[in-house]
Amino acid sequence: MGITVTTAPCCWGVDDVRNPHLPPWKRVFDEAAAAGYGGLELGPYGYVPLDAERVGRALRERGLTIVAGTIFDDLASPANRETLLRQADEICAFLRRLPPPVTAAGHRFPAPYLTVMDWGHDERDFAAGHSDRAPRLDGAAWDDMVANVRAVARLARDRHGVRAVIHPHAGGYIEFADEVARIAADVPPDEAGFCIDTGHSFYAGMDPVETLERYADRLDYVHFKDIDGQVFAAVTGERIRFFDACARGVMCPIGRGVIDYPAVRAALHRIGYAGFATVEQERDPRSAGGSLADVAASRAYLRGIGF
């Protein structure tokens, strides 16, 4: 299919660099390679040191490449523009100094990518998965966020030749179907594509297969997750932060949850997607002792259905 399966540090609970329980980045590299992945993401800004010689050597020793860097920050505030641009500049410059992933036939844009996600708003964090009670940005505030996203995407493209991909994320201001459609209309396709995440799509009340197909013309990168149906039913009945739901086990290894991955595979085949699919399973880093078994199980399942 021309799809390379990779993984990400969030499978080891790496989402907030301020968390004192994060595992060492070299352990994440070791276990990603041991589980049979050919590459992984950098994770949040500040987790993997921006030392190209040191990190490049660690990647080569393990037969890995970095397929994407991440901005996971407040995209909505105009006051955060300088911080966002600094992160984009440093991350993209670093990505370009690392061993590049292989670009296979059919890739519209070569990796590595810059995934761009909104985060950091309590009013949306506690409303993750609940479109009916999640506040929306008004016109001016939405325009401010769009301006930030476009500025980041243009910097990545024009200064570093890195493709920015917008990642709708549970608990951020780009989560639900109306917001995904709105950002697709407001950010030109020559500036940014999409990273559609099957798990976040489901969490937000969207059908993952339908979402992949709807945005096929903007789909530059894909994230794979699965969701434990029983835990999901429990946490969506509570007022709970998104990552607290993840700590409760709402994300599970691929193939053990509610998302139909044979249907996902068929959809990607229908739309002719070629590129990278990154397995993610957010969790509490204090349970990272189970990460290797989980990411290995996800990889084995996906291999068994043709990925």
C-alpha cells in the first residue's frame, strides 16, 4: 500500500515535558525499534534534545528515522505567536539535520512533517468529546488562530521546506466536525495539509473512515489509535480532562478497541493514500512499563491485516 507504520512518544506517556515521570528518550527509541517500527515522532517540544549529531547517531544505531515534529500549544492566542514561530523554526531546522525518512512513490509531500495541534484551554479540555457543550471561538478569535496556524505553516514551508499538517485534537479548539471543516476552508492547501487521527476523530463524534475520505485531498499524514469502548463510555459520562481519560486507559492497543481497522485500511486504499501511519496510545507515563508490549501488539495486529 505504500504505507510505513511508525510510532510516537505519547505511547510511553510523553505528552507534557513538565511531567516528572517521563521515561528517557533513548528508552523510547530502544522500544520503538524492538517493537518493529521503522520510525517515530519527536514528541513534544523539549523532550528529545535538539542535538542533531547525538540524536542522529541514536537513530542510525537503531535503524529509525524521525517522521514528524510537533507543535502542541495554544494556537488561539495572538500573544503566543512569537513562541509558536520560535518552536516551528527550531523544530524544523532540527528535523532537516536528521537522517531523512524514505519518500516512497505516491507521497505528495516528503517527510518529515510538522504536526500542528491546539492545546492549553481548560474550557475545552473538560469538554473533550462533547461537541454540544464545548465553547467555540467567536469570529475574531477564530481568525486569530487561523493567522497563527498560517504563520507557522508558511515559516515551515518557506524557511525549511517542511510540510505543516493540522491535527484536530480532543480538548483543543480544532476538534469537532464543524471546526475541522472551518479550518480546512480557512487555511489554503498550499500552506498546510491534514494529519487525521482515527482515535481523536472517534472521540470527537466523527466516523474515522468517513473523515479520512472526506479530507482525502488534504491528507498528508495519518495517526492510528484505538479506543476502549467501555472506558470511553465511562469517561464521557464524567467531567474529566482528556489526558486524565487517557490515564484511565481510554486508548488501547490497535485491534482491541472499537475502531474498525480493516475498514480504515480499505478506505486508505480507496483514496490512494501513500505515506506514514503513526501508532499512538496516550497513557500515564507511570504505566510506561507496559508500553513495549502494547506498541508491539499494535504493530503485530496491523501487520496481520495488511499494513
